Amino acid sequence: MNPKELSQVIRGALAERAADLSPAQRQGILRKIIASTELSSVIADMQEPFFKELSLFDLWTGEGFNSSLVKEKELRPSQALFLYESLLKKTSLSELLSVDQLVKGVTCWQIENMSPISFLNVFKVFEKNLHLLSPYQMNCLAWKYWAISNTSVPSNLLALLPAEYLESITGSRCVPFITSLRKIEIDHFILNAQNKKAILEKVLDCLVNK
């Protein structure tokens, strides 16, 4: 089967069974296509199981990449990191982060170096994609927000800071705090046992004194 025929198969019947193929089989199909076909010409129709098999070298050598090509793709963290850094050179931050999966590729250094205005402008993108972020990224968001405005840090981010920072949650801030905890997986994002205990104590304190 020649590369053109394989490309057509990826768009057709094989697309429905891609997840059933082994990584080796998917790699074999990709190698055949990439050998004689421009990657960007088939990537839009490439199913996630195939796309996630693309190496960073494939992405690096591919031409004509833009954020719209990966808009509906699930990315590995390493792919997101590479594409975010590559596309940021020619794409605005707001446009780049309109591709939800690319938030996986934002580093702590990049978060720290966003201007206050830029950070606040794109924060809603991070907020709606908390499930895609790593504990490390979440911690960086919390500290960045605290540095910009320590009186308005979202409660779910405040919970990620050291236990003593929870002391600012009193009165009218209690209900938003308890509600916001539903947005994060505490066991995943909060690794420090002391912090978990402090959060539980603060919740109980809020309930008792509401």
C-alpha cells in the first residue's frame, strides 16, 4: 500500500479502529506516510491514537504547523510543551491557549514571566482546564496569582499554597472556598499531608462558624 492509499485509509475505515492497533502498528503506518507525504497535509484528519504516536522529531521536521491543526487533538505533555514553545514564536498567547490541550505545555518559567495583564487575560483558560494541568503547574498559577493580587486569589488556588495562607479565608470567603474545592482533585493536586489536614480543618471551621 502506497502512502497516498494509507492516508486515505486513515481518513476512512482505519480511523474507527485506530485505538485497537498496537503502538508498533500505528508507528509503522505513520513512518510509511511521513516518508513521502507532508505531515501537515494529513494531520488534520489524523485520529488521536495516531497523533499521539508522533515523535518530537516528527513535529520538529514538519512544516506548516499552526494551532488550528491541533485544536481537536489530545496531546502528550511533551508534545504540548514542544508545540507551545514552537508556535508561541508566531502566534499570540490568547490564540495559542484557545487550544485547550496546549495548556499542558506551559512551563512555570513562562507563567512567572507573564505580565500581570497577560496572566489575568488568559487565566480563565487555565481555570477551565484545571484537569489538564499538573500539580506543579497548578502551584505555579497559585503563586503567580498571589504575587499579582493576594486579596483576590481564587479559593481553589489558595488551597495549594502553604497552610498558613488559609488563615485569610474567613466569613464571606468560606462558601466560595468550599465550593471551589469541587473543581480540583485534592489528592492529585495537594501532595502535602499537612496542607490536606489544614484544608479539612478550614472547611470544618467554616461550617461551624457560618
